[in-house]
Amino acid sequence: MEDKKMKMDTSKSHGKKMGKDDKIKVDAKNLELWYGDNKALNDISMDIFDRKITAFIGPSGCGKSTFLRCINRMNDLISGVTIKGRVDIDGHDIYAPHVDEVAVRKRVGMVFQQPNPFPKSIYENIAYAPLMHDVVKKGSQCDELVEQSLISAGLWDEVKDKLKQPGTSLSGGQQQRLCIARTIAVKPDIILMDEPTSALDPISTEKIEMLMLELKKDYTIITVTHNMQQAARIADMTAFFHLGNLIEYDETETIFINPKEKKTEDYITGRFG
Ligand SMILES: Nc1ncnc2c1ncn2[C@@H]1O[C@H](COP(=O)(O)OP(=O)(O)OP(=O)(O)O)[C@@H](O)[C@H]1O
Ligand SMILES: [Mg+2]
């Protein structure tokens, strides 16, 4: 414990390096965002590490979802949004003029708070996008991708005998795993999750948390949560936001045991928010 602390760079709370072997996947630099005249993000700079789970915490309205949506250019879909600064993925600015935002969204998948399967069968929920993007051919190649994606999302055993049934016929927790399987099927690098378990019961929540720990072997996961225990259980790094500012970003243990900022301490101890 002491050792680990000694090795950490404590000179700045933003853009922290976890260790010399950790690769930076997402690098936000001086990011600012306005909805019309209302500024929602102030000068956010942070490095997000490859194949780690990073949790965004903070009170309602502090900009967690807004920042998350900057990482796959989903705010581009909202009219009246102005963005300044940059977001690099693997060293390339995803807001550069030549970049195709649809390609960005393919690389950076997103799972929402409410499971949102398409009104299609379980099979088609997963096969739809890969077939549309010509990632696989119809038939055995597609069948294999559907099976692999469902296995990776921990859902295969529960649905393998009813792949033709509607995705919406599953329980909420199963639907959320179906949405994760659908996200994995297009082979993203990064998975964004915006409060992925807040609509789920404790058992489904635990399944999703276990799944996230498994998935981080292959994917960079960035998740928003209001559940402090969840962040403490699964996140390697935690970022605390307040009123559009990134207040503190550090290893999860530091944020919860030894935060540097009083605002962070007040929030995690339930004094506000
Ligand atoms: N589509 C939008 N149009 C205009 N303003 C928006 C939009 N989405 C968010 N905002 C504003 O931006 C600010 C940040 O909102 P955001 O949804 O990012 O917060 P959040 O931290 O995700 O909150 P919560 O925990 O409630 O989900 C808020 O003031 C919100 O009202
Ligand atoms: Mg939100």
C-alpha cells in the first residue's frame, strides 16, 4: 500500500499516470462544451487508461453524461452544442475535420441507463449492425458472431434456445446484457456506460459488474455511476465532477480513502449531492 502510494505521481490531480506500463487510450485536452449559451463543461483535461475501468461520479447535472458523450461524438447529434478543445483516442483527435463521426461511434460503443433493445429478435439485435456494416456475412459467420457476443456478455446460456424471441421479452438485467452483447458485436475499443445498472435489481447489477471486470481485459470501459460502492468495487480510476468541472481524478482507492479536495470528500461522505 505504502509502496503503491510512493510510486504515484501526486503532483497533479488531473491527467494522472497510473504507472509506466499503462497506456493512455483517451486524452481530453481543455475540453469545453456549451448547450446554447449554457456552459456545461469547463476546461476538462484528463487521460483515460486502456483496459481499465474509469468511473465518473458527481451530483446530478455536473456534466458526467455530457463528457461521456464527447468521447463518441454523440453530442454532435444535439442541436446548439458548441465544443472547444480536443479529445484524442490513440493519439488522434476525434474532432479533427476529416474524421467520420459514425466511424468514431463504431469504435466507441455506448450502453445506456435504460436497456434499449431494438424491436427485433435476440439474434437480430446483435446481427443487425455487423450485417449492415458488412463486418460479417449472413449464415454461419454471423451465427458465430452472435454466439460469441452473447457468450462474452454472459447471456448465451440463458438465451441460446430462444434466439428468435424478441429482445424485449427478456428481463431488464438480461436486456442490459443483450445491449452489451450488441455493443461488443461491432468490435469497439471503448465501451461507454451511462449508469448501466441504475435500473436493475441487485443480482442483475452484480452480474453486470462482474461482466465489466471481465470485459476490461479487452476493452477500455468508462462508466457513470451514482453508486459509490459500485465505483469503489469495480473502477481502477475515479473522476469526480462538480458544476461542469473535473474536481479530482485519481486511483479509486485514493478518491475514496484519501481524497485531496474537500469537495470530493464532502461528496463521497454524502454531505452534498
Ligand atoms: N440536451 C441538452 N440540452 C441542453 N442542456 C443540457 C442537455 N443535456 C444536458 N444539459 C445540461 O448540461 C448540464 C450537465 O448535464 P448532464 O446530463 O451531463 O449531467 P449529469 O452529470 O449526467 O447528471 P445526472 O447525474 O442527473 O445524469 C446540466 O445543466 C443539464 O441541464
Ligand atoms: Mg447523466
